[in-house]
Amino acid sequence: MRFRLPSSTAALVVLTVLTVAAAACHKNKPPVVRPAPPPPSSGAAGERPPAPPEPVPEPAVVPPEPVKEDAIASASLDDLNRNSPLQPLFFEYDSSEVSAAGQATLNADAALLKKYPTWTVTIEGHCDERGTAEYNLALGERRAVAARTYLVSLGISADRLRTVSYGKEFPFDPGHDESAYAKNRRAHFVITSK
Amino acid sequence: MALALVSLTAGSQTPAQQTPATPPPQQPSEVNVPIISGEPGAPPRFAVPDFLALSPDTETAAIAKTIGQVLWDDLNFEREFAMIPRDTYATIPVAASINDVPFDRWRELNADAVLIGTVQKIGNRVHVEARLFNLKTRQSVFGKGYDGSAATPRVFAHTIADEVFQQQRALHGVALTKLTFDSDRDGERMTGTVEKRNVKEIYISDYDGENQRRVTTGRSLNITPRWSPDGRAIAYTSYRHGPGNIFISNIYQGTLEELTKGSSESWLPAWSPDGTRVAFSSPRDGNAEIYVVNRDGSNLRRITNNPAIDTTPTWSPSGTQIAFVSDRSGTPQIYIVGADGLGLQKVTSEAYADRPTWSPAPYNEIAFTARTGPGNDIKVKDLASGQVRQLTFGEGTNESPAFAPNGRHIAFMSTRSGKSQIFIMARDGKNVKQVTKSGNNYQPDWSK
């Protein structure tokens, strides 16, 4: 089964990747033992060795990305979850197996969770409408657990990952066709604290 | 702990909770024999005119009319009597008193029996008399008086109907029983970090769909309601604290109990027939299994132990077995296991089966949701013969069956009229009646 991500989602994936890449260049943690903390990397001018003969044009340092990164760091939970940087994991019909594409999604989600180590997340399991409401409670839970298990295997602490199953109670797409069903079979991430 | 608000009026509780006074039969000539039809094998033909208003006010007249109409509907429901349409006897004059019945006029209708009654207003209460006459013998075969609130005329009719069924047919009528279901009709949205999520609340109604009332105000997802055997509490799955957990709402006290707590979810409660235990499904030990816990939350024990999904439990009428759903064979199917966890049997071999409901005696059947196409239908398996019969046939999807306490009817959810609505039907699939119309309504259960 193929599903199409909305273009805004695709853009967000790209953006997330850029953000993660940018994060790798930046400091991860403030050094605690060094007596003099290094200056913030963005205000680098003062620390540069004096007068290189030819001022190499600074590689036009990424103005948008740090802004975006700040946006994630400073956004309210509501705003974060409205366009969650954590991508949902999609499933085949009546399955809780994590596909290769799903693993890639979770790898990116895990990178974000490592970047923001204070985040705690609820993983919601969702199902399409074809199964029964009762059985789907258990199926949704199995999907949420599949996502959690994979993230834990990537080193994310299980304490940060709660699961809840909503069965088919909260479809993301109210349609009654395969494209809607595909969107509704998911493990969905909600950041509950940061 | 938040309280579940119950919007029941005091007036509606009283008669439902205490059986109206039943003085002894008033005529020594009464003979308790079933009325039979003149035609062998045919059901007796019954007429139920408006009751006679003995007080001159319009309220009493309205009560008298309501009782007659509701009583006709109640008596029609079990298909034990051939009910003569009420408009065919509008011309028969109302008797001047209960002792002045125009027998000849009723015989002209070819009626075998007529049920007449009177209503007298006393303060804000009413006194109701009911009398069932055998028109061949002109004898009263049933006569009782009832006192109750003027606010609930339907309760008088339901009470009389059930007593007539008991006396004439030794049948446990369901006119006083209630349904519960969950509904999104209020159009409320959940607050929190996620938008566009409809609240579902638990509702109750009379068996005929009247008096629909909300019993939860959780403003969250409240689903899978189940009546306690005494009809005074509803257990359900609520997400009000985040994960799904089992709550018990004592609907007449307006109090709420949390039967399960914590971040491990619990869903789909099912009361044992004696009301002392609740079975449910929970993934607390790694994957969904069936558990049983005492009503006070003590003595939690695990019934199933399998890496597959085990969910949607229901009890046998004797309380010795639990039917549930498992995908251990690859697809969801119904299984039965002893309440001690022993003696597993597979019950269904469907494409997909869920939501078993076990009929009370004398039937020994399990009704369930079965996939029959793109949608589902209601099927019933007779446990003695192994025969499976199908009750609905692809009109929309049909799910979540629940037996009436006499085993003669099934409530279920269907999309046949558009949205998801609650319907009831006879156990043979006939006499389908829609009982909800507002919003979407799901997962009915029928009180004992």
C-alpha cells in the first residue's frame, strides 16, 4: 500500500532533516566544567583569528534554520503538536508491523527525541474504520507499542514514551476510501511535556 | 474525583426504582387463565383503548391517552398477542366506569381481549387501575391498581405490560428495561493539545428509545458502557485521565468509581451476572489479555495468557465462563474460556468476529459482529447445535449486539440509515426499530 504525504508534511520532513543536520553543527550541551564558556557559535566574529588576508565569504550562515530550531524549542505544546515535528508511523491493514519506510520515520523521530531530551511523548495508536470499534482498541494499542519498542531500541528511554490506544475513535481523515484508511492507520506522536 | 452528573429528575427515578403498589385483585371472579384465540394456533387479538380519565383536567386526560398508547406498543413488542390497531376502535365509546364495559362492541372487532383502565389524579400523583377482560367469558382475568408520579405515565404502562406478560405468558417482559450507549450528539470537542476530536458521552434510554439522557460529563472519550446487573450502575471505558480506564458510574447516586487506574490501559468492562466482578481487556502485562477484578478493585487476576490480542470479554449467564475475542488464529474470532482460565474453546470461524454477547436462558447462544463484506453483520451461534444464523444482511454495517434480558431481542449499532445509530430487533432479525436519531450512537447494552 502506498500513501501520499500532503506536501506540507513533506516540507516538514525536509525541514526536520535540515533542523537535525543544523543541530549536529551546533552545540549539543553547554559545557559545564570549562571555566570560560565558549561564545555562542552564532556570534562568532569576536573569536576569529585576526584579519585573514582575504575575508572568505562566510557560508551565508543559514538564517532560516536556527530560527526554525528556536521555533521548535520555544513553541508552546499546542503549537508544536498542531504541526508536530515528530512524524507519524503508518501501518498496513490489520497490521502492527513497522515497515522499512516506518523505520526511517522512527529514526528521524528518535533523532529529534535525542535532540530534545526533556520531551515526553504519548504515542497514540489509531486504526481505520473497517475493523470493529471494540477490537480496534487492542489493535491500536499494539501499533503504539510497536512504535515505542522501536524507539526504545534506538536508545530512547521508555520512561519518556507513553502509549494510548484510540482504536478507530479519532480518524484523521473522515473519508471512507483507502487513502483515508491509510492516513488513519497510524502511531501518532503527541508531545506532552518539554 | 469528578462526579458523573445524572440529569434524571426525581420524578422519573421514583417509579422506575420502586415498583408501584400492587393491591390484591379486586374482583373475586378473576380467573388467572391465559386468553387464547378463537382460531387454533393464532395469537389472541388484543385491544387497548385510551385509559379513562376519572379527573376532569387535561393533564389526566393526557396521561390516560399516553398509558393506552404505550401499553399497546409494549404489548405489541413481544409478538405474543395480535394487537388490533387503535384507530379501528376510536368509535367505541369510552366506558363510563371500569365496570361498564361495552363487551358487544369489542366482540364486533373480533377481539379476544380488551385491556382497559382508569386514571385518577391525587395531588401530583396518580392512581391507575388496569383490567384485562376475556371477551368470550366477559371475565376479568387481570386487575391491579398502581400509585405513582404523574410525571411518568410511561412507567405505569411499562409496569402493566410486564405484569400482563408474566400472568398471560409466564414471560419476562422488558418494558421496564433500559438501554445504554455512547454518543457524540452533543458536538463537544475535547480540550487539550489535539483539535477536532469529538467528545463521546454515555447515554441511557428506555428500551423503546424514550427518555434519552446523558449520564457522563467527562468531556472526553467515554465508550463501551455496560449495565450492572441491578441496573443501578454503568461500567464504561473512559479516557478522562489520558489512558483508557474502567469507570463505574452509579447513575442514581451521581457518584463515580475508578475501577482501574494508571497508565496501563483497560477497556471493555463486562459485569459478571451476580454483579460482584468485572471482566475487561488490558495490555498491562505486555499485550491485550482478559482480566477479572472484584467490583471494589480487589483480587485482580488474569484469565488469558497468549501473545495474541485477547479482548472484548462477556460472561456466560451462569457466570462460569467468559467469551472473548482473540486473533491467536490469525484473525479475530470468538473463544470461550472458563472463568478460572481453563477449558478454552474456539466458537467462530468467520473472516473476522468481535463483540460476543451471551443470551440468557432458555437460549444458549452467542451473538457477535461478523465481517460479511466491506461491512459487518450480526450473527448468532447456537452453542448446542453449532448452527450459525445471520440476522442482518448488509444494510450498512451492523455491529455491537447486546441481548435483551429475556433473550428475545437484540440491540445493535447500524449505519443503515446514514449515521451510526442504535437499533433493536427480535432475535430472528425481524421487527427492526431505530431507537436513536441524534448524532452518532454506538455500542449499546441492554439492562437486566
